[in-house]
Amino acid sequence: MSVIYGKRIRLRAVEREDVKIFYEWVNDPEVTRGLALFLPMSMTDEMNWFDSLAKRDQKEKPLAIEMRKGRNWRLIGNCGVFDFDAVNSSAELGIMIGEKNEWNKGYGTEAMLLLAGHCFETLNLNRVSLRVYSENERAKRVYEKAGFKEEGRLREAVYKRGKYDDVLIMSILRSEWAMEKKEK
Ligand SMILES: CC(C)(COP(=O)(O)OP(=O)(O)OC[C@H]1O[C@@H](n2cnc3c(N)ncnc32)[C@H](O)[C@@H]1OP(=O)(O)O)[C@@H](O)C(=O)NCCC(=O)NCCS
């Protein structure tokens, strides 16, 4: 897999050195609010997670999101494809922009568009879905902007911060992706 370039960002393989920054993000309550993480993570947990990637299918390895900064690149998040289903040509996506200063600047949307393109044009998928907590307004907006449609609601499926929240299932099909690309 080669580096995936967008206009302002790129998706590259995750390196061991990234783990130090991931450790900060996965322990930041504001970042993890919308994620399925609810306990403090140690550096050992993070290193074990990184080591476990060696055994993971190449298609499901996480990707680091970097933004262009002058002539350099700066790590701002990560994303990935999981639950790859070869028979039904489907998979799920996940994303985290851990650098909060970079929220609301369009990087999340650009990353989702790049990742969806990767799913359809490289991994040859037909359906790409994701799960998002109903109160995660920013994430829902990003997915809508990237062309994902809400298709289901798992009522009170997650318990966070002392209350239940619904989990929305959103997806985009290859035909919809192709149509949007044609219209652009
Ligand atoms: C969700 C996340 C990926 C979004 O990334 P981002 O780079 O901030 O997203 P973008 O800048 O591309 O778009 C954000 C959009 O949400 C909108 N938004 C922000 N806060 C909002 C709110 N409270 N209500 C409604 N819309 C909101 C912004 O205005 C923008 O929409 P616009 O372009 O129409 O104005 C990022 O915030 C993140 O990683 N958060 C922590 C982890 C997480 O929740 N991941 C998703 C798990 S499902």
C-alpha cells in the first residue's frame, strides 16, 4: 500500500513513533467522548496495540492522518477500515482527529473522503458503513458531508457519561460514491 494523498492531507502507515501521540489522544476525554474507549490507557496498552498490528490483515491496518505544514507533514489523527467482509464486499470505517486545535477545519471530512475513495477504488468494496453516537454532532456532520446516509438507529446501545445514547449506523454504497464523483 502506498501513501494516499489528498489536497491538504495524506494517509500513511502508522509507525511505532506515532504511539506516543496516540497515547495522548486516547487519554483525552474530549477526544474519546465519541469513541468506544472508556478507561484510561497506559503506554503499555498502546504499545501492545501497536505490536498486535503486525498480525493484522494489510487491508485493516490503521492509517495515520497527516496535514501539510509548509514543506512538512504533521500527524493529526488516524483512521482505518475494519470488519472487512470479502464475500459481501463491505467493511466498516473509523476515524479520530486527535489534535483538537485542528477540529472544524475540514480535515475530518477530507480524511473520510480519501478513506472512502480508498475503499471503493483500491479495496474494491461495494458498501462502507460506520457507527456514530447520536450526540456526536460534529462527526455526524462530517459523515453527511462525505456522502454517508443514516440507515439505522440502535436505541440506547451505548452507555457513556452516566447515560445511554443511541448509536446510528451510516453507510455509503459504491453506486452513490460514483454518482457523487460524476456530479463534482
Ligand atoms: C469527528 C471528527 C473526525 C471531525 O473532524 P473535523 O476535522 O473536526 O471535521 P470537519 O472540520 O471536516 O467538519 C466538522 C463539521 O461539523 C460541524 N460541527 C462542529 N460542531 C458541531 C456541532 N456541535 N453541531 C453540528 N455541527 C457541528 C462543523 O461546522 C463542520 O461542518 P461544516 O463544514 O458544514 O461547517 C473529529 O472531531 C474527531 O476525531 N473527534 C474525536 C473522535 C471522534 O468523535 N471520532 C468519530 C467517532 S464516530
